[in-house]
Amino acid sequence: MVSHAANSRHSVLSAAPAVLELLKPITWFPPMWAFLCGVVSAGQPVTGQGVSVFLGVLLAGPLVCATSQAVNDWYDREVDAINQPERPIPSGRIPGKWGLYIGVIWTLLSVVVAGILGPVVLAAATVGLLLAWAYSAPPLRLKMNGWWGNAAVGLCYEGLPWITGAAILSINGVPDGRVFVMALLYSIGAHGIMVLNDFKAVEGDTRLGVRTLPVQLGVSRAAWVACLFMAGAQCVVAALLLLWQQFWFAAAVAALIAAQVVLMRKLLTAPRDLAPWYNATGVSLYVLGMMVTAVALRFLPVT
């Protein structure tokens, strides 16, 4: 009896690192950053809302984003068995159907936490979870087409967490309409960021029938599309800030765009080789612009 209990505890403890690897904490930063942008953009004090903000950060990263990672690895397990057999599911470190069970359990936990935070947060989280499953699971498998898959990821990583953060601190739990607009624009820009991640596997995606934009358009044209998505969305952001008389913030976003355009010119010379470099440089400027925009929204007069 004691031995059985000890073995069970040992089994759980030994599986914990594999589960954490499956949930990929490194991927949690983008939605958590977008959530914090939403918190800032709400224009309300955080005082007295510490628990709600903590739960929101938990929801954005370790729950909804982690769910998407678990679901994706489960439905990619056969391909990973060939290409990346060391991953938790194909390696057997997460045995049987536990990869699927973890995805389901994390989905339910996400819904419970989102429900605690209010109807707008619950709606945003539900959309995000549906897109997470639709991205990886048949019959939709949005990831098989770069146009749809990148749009789903961009919305889940940027727009929905931003709306969640704003909703938690907004009066009556409903963000200002301008918050929704900015969250959507940065989601559109993130579509281009997602393209950068597809350059590293063009040959493999071609063989497997995954129609990423580099596969559909070719590497050079896909790089141009990525840059147009990223720069175009931010240009609209700057124009709207100017329209809303947030001149200094509009100028700051414009300066960040100009710096990115300089980096984009270099990226376009060798997209496959320079995509990781641009992720570390240009994308960093992009996410900085998100926070600048969030602060600008904070100072907008109430309409």
C-alpha cells in the first residue's frame, strides 16, 4: 500500500517536467504582454484588482496559450514522431492519450477562470480556445493554410488577451470601442510576425502539404507580405492616434515603424536566414509600440 502510493507520487513527479515541456512556457510571453497592454489601455487604477489581474495573466499564458500548445502537439504527434521524436508525446514521456487529456483539462480550467473574470473575458477566452482547437484539430486544421492559421494565432496571441486585460479593469467590464480597434490592428500585424516563423521549414511543409505563405507564395513574396502586414497595421494605429489628437504617442509609434522599415529592408535581402534576427530586433520594436499605444489609450478622453 505504502509502496503503491510512493510509486504513484514518483510517477506524477517524473511526468511533471514533460508536462511543462508540452505546455511550452516560452510561448506564453506574447499573450501575457498583450494582456498587460490591455490592462494599461483600460485607463483604470489596478488598486484593489490585484487578484483579477493575476488570474488574467494566468489565463492568457499558462492556461489558454498552454492549451493551444498541448492541443497542437497532440494532433502533430505522428509528424513529430518522425521529425522531433524527442518531444514529450512521441517520446512516450507523456504516454497514451494523456496529451489529449491535458488539452481538455486545460480548456476546462481556462473556461472556469475566464468565467470568474466576467462575461467579456469569458467570451474572449472561449473564442481563443475554439481557435486553438480549430488551428490544430481536424476537420478544420487552420494551420494547414497560412492565411487562416496565421490569422487565428495573431488574434489569440495579441487581440484577445488585450481585450481580456482591458475588460478586467474597464467600467462594467466592457472596454472602450477604441481598445477593440487597436487590439484588432495589432492582431492583423501579428499575422505578418507569424509568417516569419514559417521560413525555417519550407521544404518540410511542402512535403507534408502544409500551405504556409512561403509555400504558397515563395519565400521572397511571403516576406514582402509579412512586412506589409506588420507595417501596414501599425501605420493605421499611428494615423488613428493622430486623429484622436495623441500627437506625441503617434510620433513615437511612427518612429518605431520607421526603425522597423530600416530593418525590414535588410530582412528582405535574405528572409530565411534573417528571420530569427528580425524576430529579435524588429518584433521587439513592434511589441514596444503595443505598449506605447496602450498608454495612449489610457489618456484618451472618455466618449
